[in-house]
Amino acid sequence: MDFVVYAICFGTGLLFTLVTAALGHVFGGLDGHGGDVGTGGEVDAGFDHSGLPGPSILSPTSLACFLTAFGAFGMIFSRVEVTSSAWLSAPLAVVGGILVAGAVLWVLTLVFQKTQASSESKVGDLVGRAATIITPIPADGVGEIAYVDGGSRYNAPARSEGGKPVPGGEKVYITRIIGTQFYVTPQ
């Protein structure tokens, strides 16, 4: 009887995985057009605590991995004479399911982290960077600079260190950034 329960768990988990994989390819995935749940619209991503797409312990993928592994380990342990008792095979199958689901979750987390890298620059990396004044900075006033980062051109409001005027077209260095305000000094 134990073997049948494990086989049903294994079959259900495996069937769920295969059906969702096939439907994802046929219909372009389940992207949750009905509303955002904080997972970037990806239903299969689960409910990650950060609100960014990524797997979670309660995602359908994690649960299917656990169910499939639980069934597989249960079938194996129920056939081994030493662990054939349900009192041994069930806890061992639970541990095996948790280990497999945890390993899959860990691998998927690594994949999501690597693929979610941002192309936006880090503000702290801009200090010391060269820029050009595109809107003159008046004495104790605000102008505008242009700088290049990561192959893209950006504009930002700027003040001069010391409050001195800086004419348009002048080359400057970014010395500090406070909020959205860039402070510059002539090169």
C-alpha cells in the first residue's frame, strides 16, 4: 500500500512538471495577465520575499520537485528491506524530497540572480568620472552635465564645488553625489 501512495506522489509531481513545461512552450508561459503579485508577473516564479522574480519555497516548481522526489525516494525506501516500514520510509522520503527540492531551489536562485543583473550604473562608481557641462552652471546655481557610463550617455543636474560658475562645454570631474545632485570640479 505504501508503494502505491509513493507512486501516486511521484506520478502526480512528474505529470505536473511535464504538463506545465509543455503548456509553457505551447502557450508562451503563464504570465499572470490578471494582476501583479510581486513576482514580475511570472506565475511559476512563486512568491519571493523581495518582490523580484525568483523561485520560492512555495512556488509550483519547488512543490512539484518535492512531491516527485518524495514519491521516488518513498518507492525506493519501501522496496529496501531495512527501510520497508512506513515508519522509516516516509520520514526518509520527506528528507529526500526536501533535499532535492532545496537543491533545485538553490540552482534556480543562482540562475535568477545571474540573469537579473542590472545594466544601470551604481551611483558610487561615478565619483571621479569625467563629464561635460551641457547647461552652464551659474554661481551658486544648478546646471546640467552629461557623462558616459556603460556605453550609455546620461544627463544629470549639477552644481560646482565652491559655488563658482562653470561655462557650457567645459570638461569636469564628478566629485560627489548627494541625492540626485552631482557636484563637479573643472578638470
